[in-house]
Amino acid sequence: MAKIGEFFRTEYGRLVRFVRRRIDDAADRDAEDIVQDVMLSLFDKADITAPIENLTAYVYQALRNRITDMFRKNKGKTLFRELEISSSEDTERSFERKEFKNKVYEAITNLSDDQKAVVIATEFENRSFRELSEKWCIPIGTLLARKSRALKNIKKELTGIV
């Protein structure tokens, strides 16, 4: 455990820069959050797992995995952020957003039941793929593929509107 603590004390800046280079469009705070999340995860596992032979390689791979998870989680979020209507908008813009929102909901209702369920659960109910996989007894990869196809279908229906 002391070895892990010393590693993070000496390498923290490099780890944050490593993450920041891979998520250049994200805030600096996100890079630090990812490093700290991996650090905490590693400290939690330190007592119960076998010793890690190459700590540096392990940490960098854990950071890559966390970045990938973050991008997967946020992939469809930008489309659905458009659904939010700001109270400071003028009436015309508010009407356009409501119209867009209705088109998105219509596109969602046109999805297959499998795709619709994944989109609703992940985007509107904020449920994780792992949680859905366990509850529905469906592999995470299958759920990711369904959501990917669903988002492509939604975007196709919104062509010319967005």
C-alpha cells in the first residue's frame, strides 16, 4: 500500500497530463477526477488482490479503461442535452426546441423495443450498462450495440432537422 501511495505522489502530474491529452475537449478537472478515481479504486483493491507486478503499466491501463468508459457513457448525451429548454430563451427559440424535442421523442418511439428500452434506461433513467446487463441477463456488448444502432436511427430520422 505504501508503494502505491508513493507512486501516486511522484507520478500524479504525469498521470493527469496523460489523461488530459486523451480527453482534450474535457475540463482539466475531469482529468484529475479520473486519476483520483483510479487511485481510489486501486487502494480499495490493494488488500484483497494479488500483488501487482508492474504498477506503472497497471495504472496506465486502468486510466485508458476509465477514459474509454467515460466516452462510452457520454457518447449519446450530447443529442439528449438538446432536449433541455432554457427559461432564458426567447419564445421562437423555445418553440424550436420544443418542436425538436417532440421529433426526438417520436424517433425514439419508432425504435425497436430492444433499442427503445436501452435508450430510455441509459439516457432518461441514468442506469448503467452493467446494471442493465445484470437485470436483463443480456451481455453489455449487446446493450452497447443496441444503443449505438438506436442513436444512428434517431440521427437518421432527424436528418435535416439538426
